[in-house]
Amino acid sequence: GLIVSSAAGAEIAFELNAEFNMAYGAHAEQFDQADLNLRPELEVAFANGTELTLSARARWDSVDALRGRERATATYTQASRPWQEGDVSVELRDAYLERGIGAAHLRIGKQQIVWGALDGLKLLDAVNPQDFREFILDDFDQSRISQWSAHLELPLADGYLELALVPDTSAHELPAADAKFAFRAERFRFGLPTNATVNLEQRTERSNDPIRDATWAIRYSRFTGGWDLAASVVSGPDHTPVGRFSQRQNQADLLTRTYRDRTIFGFSAEKSFGSIALRTELALRPDRAFNRSTGAANPIEIVERDQFGVALAMDWQAPGSVFVNLQLLHEQIRDYDRALATPRSDTLATVLVRRDFRYDTLTTELRWYGNLADGDGLVRPSVAYQIGDNTRIKLGADLFYGARNGLFGQYDQADQVTLTLQQVF
């Protein structure tokens, strides 16, 4: 990176990250990904204490199997939508000002607000939506969709109170039906029978009212008795759509993806015990919208059910410089009936084992994700080598298994070998 002190007293730091990704599909026996990502980052610290952060991402994807034919979707607001032309897309990732105001700290602009503490899973990390271009394979800091918002943090009663207002109503970006990681499991079909999707026009209906449909969030955190405790509330449009079916005369039927309001009450706790750190998250989503099959001429309806979730996680610095992370996440719907399109419960488990060699220049890693309810999962071995301070090369694999109707098993034909080259300028 480059650091320059200007005559006006502002300190400027610039860095350019270049990343080249390749993925060879084991079943398709062809390259499914070959893209170049350029991520410039600029930070300016002014003499008056104000700081400006700007970052962008330019991506050239020569294969484009991950996005499919739909290059731009209606799930973004106009102010947040990436610019796309052919195989090239350009996205503003961060554009915010931050400054201390007395004991408080204000950050305003396009940003990510990250409150969850899980690795590769989400329960309370629910303020920003996500781009599922690579399912959950991409790092969340890259796949999370930044939004125009305001975030204020101030000390309160030996803790910290955070307030967030997000007038940007962007939602999850979902891959097109012909994309490599398109959602194919039955749980993502809104409860529609197979024959109802043969002649089906689809559209997205998302509000763009920054006042009526803004997301607001509040979080209070405090360290007490060796525990980091936090309670939060997030309220606004759900990032996950439900479907509304319309039967037409003499033309294709219509499926409208729409976004209902949701409220998430959350609690988290974290404590270290020597070489072990324990974390837990609890979430309650009252009256969340789900689809339900009716078996009638209008085959689906929207109903509301309470949903709760609990997550347990452990980090362990094991002997021999081995790092181990274990996680268990369980979500369940109350007052469940079999006509709901979403399963009654999901129980997800993850295991991460990492070991560094050669003075931390060589990193070996093994990740496992499993859905204990369906018996499917994902195995991700990798090895990375750091060449100097600014160059990194990584070789890995993504191996899916299980029934084709499972959360991970739906990608049992998407196994791939990956190569990533990273360079910092």
C-alpha cells in the first residue's frame, strides 16, 4: 500500500488488491470460473478527526457460469446496484465518513454492519443481505452486500449502545436458474408443485421506499464477569423472499417474489477460558413469512410462523499450533405443518481445522459443513502459500455430498478444484 501525507495535513492510504480465481468442475469437466477481481481501497484521515473510506470491486468473469443469464437483478436499489456490461461488473463496496462526536462515534455512507460472531454460518448477522453467486463458498466480507446506512455507537451504562438506520432496501441476490449454484432444492420452490413451474413467468417485487421500508437496528453490548454480552433487535424487510402465485388465462402463470417485514430479537455471549473461547447466539423471529402449499387452483399461500434459532461455537488453540473451530446451529419453526415449503428445522454443524507451517507462510486447512437433518454436507480442503508480504497462492477443493434435495446435496454435481492468486500493491 501507499501512504502519503498531504500539505493540508490529511493522511492518505491507498491499496490495490488483485485476485484471480479459477474453478474446474469435476463433473462438467470444464472451467466454471475464471475471473479477475480488482479491489482498490482508499482511506483519508483529515486533520479535524474525520475519516473517509472508499473501496470498489471490478470483476471480469470470462466464463460467467456463476451468474447465469441474469446479469442484473431487481433485488438491489438503484443506488447500490453494480454496473454490468458484458463480462465486466463494477461495484462500489464502501463509501463512508466516520468521526467521533464527543464520546460517540458516527459512521455514515455505504457500509457493512456486522453483528454476528459465527464463521461461515449466519444467525444474527442479519442487517446486510448477501450475494449467493458462490452459495456460501465466498468469504462473507466479500459476499455481504454493503448498503447506504448510518451507524452510531455511544457509551451507555458501562457498555456500548449501537443504533443503525438502513434506508437502502436491497435484498439477497440469488443466482439465475441456469447458474452453477442456482437454488434447486424443493425448499426454495415456494411450495409450488413441479408441474406449476413448467410455464411460469417470474418477477421480483421489492419496495424502494427509503422511509417506510427502512431497516432499523439497535444493539447493546457490555463486558461483565468475563463475558462479552450483547442484545439486539433488527426490524425491516426480510432479505429472503416469499412467493405469490397468480393464475392467468391463455398465458404463462406468474410467480411474484415479494419481501415481507421481519423482526429479529437476538442475544449473544462470549467468554475465553485459556486456550478455548466459547460463543453462543440466540435469535427469535416472531411472525416470519413462509410459503405454504394449498393443493388448490392457487397452489401456494403466505402464512406467518414464529421461528427461533440457537448457535454454539468453540475456538480452540490446540497443541502443536493447531486451530480448531466447532459450531452447531439449530433453527426451528413453531406451529409447523407439513404443507410449509420450509423444513420444520435445520441443524447445521461445521468443523474447521487449521495448521500453519514454515513460520506461518504455509497454511493447511480443512472445513466441513453438514446438515444433520438431511445427512448432506460439504468438505473443503485447502493449502495456501504466502510468497513475501504481498503475494499468496491457494489451492483447494469443494466437495458436496448427499441427497439432491438437501441444502448441500443439491450441488452434488458442482464439485470443483479451485486456484486463487492474490497480490497486494
